[in-house]
Amino acid sequence: MAFNVLIVDDSSSMRAVIKKIIKVSGFNVGCFLEAGDGEEALKVLEDEWVDLVLSDINMPNMNGMELISRMSENEMLRSIPVVMVTTEASDEKVTKSKKLGAVGYIKKPFLPEDIKITLSSIMGEEINDERDNDDEYETGDF
Amino acid sequence: MRETMTMNMKQAISNVLELMFFLPVQFVENECPVREWLPRSQVYTGATLGFSGPVSGSYYLLIPVAMAKEITANFLGLSEEEVNEAQESDTVKEALNMIGGHMLSLVDKPDGYQLGIPEIISEAGFDMNADTGKKENVIYIEAEGNHLAAGIILN
């Protein structure tokens, strides 16, 4: 089953790189959606079907932590798995994002394999189970 | 503190530029003003990134425009001819963002720090710390025969 991925980062270069890595990793992606900050991401999430979100934390207007917080408050959005892809990898940020519902954490700078391994772990369970196991995915980063 | 800061910054620069941008770097011991380290024969671009916390200040990265184009092409998997100025600026900002974030992850208590949003600075801004009396830690970098500079300015 193809799935739709939303990449949220204020750097268009970083969005392009993540997109390319996912493409060459052979995942069955239906479409890639992009947003430059949390506000834009919420608009995309209102309008489009999204199966997976990869989000930076440090962004203008609405950062990644606020985004997952807003998603967790929304019944329709809280089951969408979110992976943080960020330079900010302190224990506090990792723990907080996990509490808010993030299922993975990829620290920049990263290797393409870091994204591939994390997404394989999440997609293997989540996408194939048609979004019914909210609490059961795990990644090496947590 | 100064030595630790310098060591962390060098580690962050190496990790980011070599891992993400395939740019091997060497660090050069120097004491000269940044402006003298950067040859006048080359056009430079740069980015700055503020941070706040127990200690506040900003990071900066200065890089020749030609090299910014090269690392952008490497980063995006494009040819240099395909890279535009907006992509170059975005990549330089993202490189500094990763260096700054990596730096903060190396300090004793990273949770108390908050990164700002990176901004491009013009060549006129390269002398940003001149005569301000602020403490500055400069890292002199050589990469593929080019001179780069990075640094931390403490408020």
C-alpha cells in the first residue's frame, strides 16, 4: 500500500534531501507533501491524507514541538506517526516529543541509513496495520 | 571554557561538513582577524545563528560562494549548474543550523539552551564583532584549498 509523507522543515534543501533519501530507499510512497513550518503543516494535514510526518523542531511561526502538541489534541491527527528530524537532540527534547506522540527521533547530521532504518521500523508495523496500533511502534532512537 | 568551546565547535563542524556535505576540513591555528583570513580575491557568503540559555550569543559560518555552490550540489545531488542562489543560501543556513545544534548537544546541560533561526549575512556583516568588545572564538578552516571561518560570539 502506498503511503503519503509530509516533510516539515523550514529548509527547502533539507526537505529535498529527506525526500530523495526516502525515494531511493525504495519505500512505496504515494505522494510527498511539504511544509515550511508547523502552521503550514497543520493546513496540509487538514486538506490531505497523510500517513507519516517527518518534522524538524526549530522552525519559525510554529515549531515542531508545537506541531505534535496540536496534532495530539486532534482526534483525526493524533494517530499519524511523527518522526522528529532535528539538530535538537537533548534528552529533554526527546522525552518531551515522545510524550507528545513522536514515534522516532533522527538527529541531524544523519546518514541516509538512519532515515531508512527508522522509517522501516515504523512503516513495517504502522502502515501495514492500517493505523490501528497507536502505541506499539518503536525505533532504536527511543 | 574557551578550549572546550573550540573543541566542541571543531567536532560539530567536522561532523556536519564531512558527513552531510562530503567536505573534508582541516583546522588551522591562527590569531589573525577573520577578515584577513578570507582572501579578498574570493566572494564570500555567510550565515549567523543566535542561541540563548545560561550563555547567550551567536554562531557564524563564512564560506566562499563557489564552495557554497559546490556543497549545495553535493547536498542536493544536483550538478553545480542546476543550483540556484536561493538553494545556496538555504544550504549555508542549514549547515550552520546543524553545526549550532550539534554544538549545543555537546555542552554539559543542553536542555537549557534554545537555538534561533539562521539568517544569511552579507560580506559587510563579516566584521560584526569588530570593536564591540564581545568575546569571540574563531575557528579557521581549510577545505579543498579554500579558507572558511566559523565562530561563536558571546553576548
